[in-house]
Amino acid sequence: MFLEVIMTNTENNYDNQVVIVTGGSKGIGRVIAENFLKVGANVIVCARNAPESNLTCDGNQADFVACDVKDSDQIKNVLDFCEEKFGKLDVLINNAGGAPPADSSSVSERFTRSVIDLNLVAPIVFAQAASNLMHKSIGKGVIINISSVSGMRANPLGVAYGAAKAGVINATETLALEWGPAIRVLSISAGLVLTEESRSFYGDDTSVAKIAATLPMQRLGQPQDIANACLFAASDKASWMSGSNIVLHGGGDKPTYLDATEIIKD
């Protein structure tokens, strides 16, 4: 029902708009891209690997441009394609990111630098390049950075990832201040979202159910939850929202000390 309301309120806003989704070939990024197609946007998906199947909706198909977002030349190629085909850019969604768990005492420097390059440096560089095209073509735009609750709390076995995502939140606030009012910049900090990739980390259905039981909403997030937030944040309905970090975490983690008390009983 929520998606129907969002689509009703935004479908006219996205007609003929151009949206780039990084890391959009699978997982959360693919669902985000599909939802913008549903509301009539022209969508460009970039990722290192092409999607297994074309992203289409009601005859509207996303363009794919191969891009390793850690390479600034490849970022430029995406934006050159965007300008050549559409002449403008309305929305950038910096979704590409992630990192496998790694022990903080033994992880290599190369791994650490790679994680930070992917999750922090790349979104900043892509945002810089996108903002230039936005200013040049239509004089305004929206940039949404997908962050994580890992950047808002301790992140065991993921120190570089957590630090990078914390940096994304700060970068969002800084760029919103520098680039407003023409360009709105926001971040969405996702909690525990169930995807094909994250399932390998969360475990089987029994394990997922146990994790879900720790959250007030009693379920893990779905990629659609993040897509819904992107549709709203990029729309005119959020025209006064910039520099904001939208936290989507199903109510958040229960403080661990409560397990040792009688304050809240199951």
C-alpha cells in the first residue's frame, strides 16, 4: 500500500527524469532501479558486471554501463553516456558498496584501503562528477547516498566498512551545505536488510527468524523498503529535506544490557 501511495504521489515528478543507480545490477540497487522505472524515470544502471537479465518495466528499460566505481575514469564514462543520451541528470543514487567480515587485528592494509575506496571515496567522487552535470544541464538535482547503521555504532569484524559508512553520513551533511539549495544531498542508513548476498551472512531461515526477533518490527528489512525511501527522498515531496540521514532499521537494535535485566521481558 505504501508503495502505491508513493508511486501515485511521484509518478508525474519522475516522467522524463534521469536517474543513475550505482551497483544497480543486483540486490538493493536492482530493486531501486526497478522502482524508478515503474514511475516513468529513465534509469542508468552501472556496476562491474551486467545484470543477469534486463531491467524493464512496462516497456521502459534501464541502460547498463559497466563501471567500477573505484575508477574515476569509469565514473566519467557513465556520466558522459548520460549526457550524450539524455542531456541531463536529475538523480544520483550512490548504492554500490559492501564488504565481507574480516578480523580487525589481522586484516590487510590492502583490504582496508579497498573497502574505504569503495564505500567512501567512490561515492564522494561520483557525487562530485554528478553535481557538475546537474549544474551544467538543469541547475539542480538530488544525490542519495546509501549508508548503513554500521556507520552509527560499533561494527565488529567490519571496522573499515563502519568507518567508511560513518564518513558517508558526514559527507552527505557537508555536501548538502556546500551545494544547496540547487542540489539536495541525503543519506539512507539501512539496517539489517535481507538480500541474496546478506543471507549467506545471516544464515538459514531459523537464524534469520532469530535475528528478526531482536528488532521491534520483528522482521529484517527488504530491498523494497530502501527503494520506497529513495522514491520519497528524490521526489518533490521531500523538497525541504537535505543533509538528512534517513535511518531505516526496523526500530533498531535492543541494548544488550537489557538481556541481563528484568526491565523488558519477552
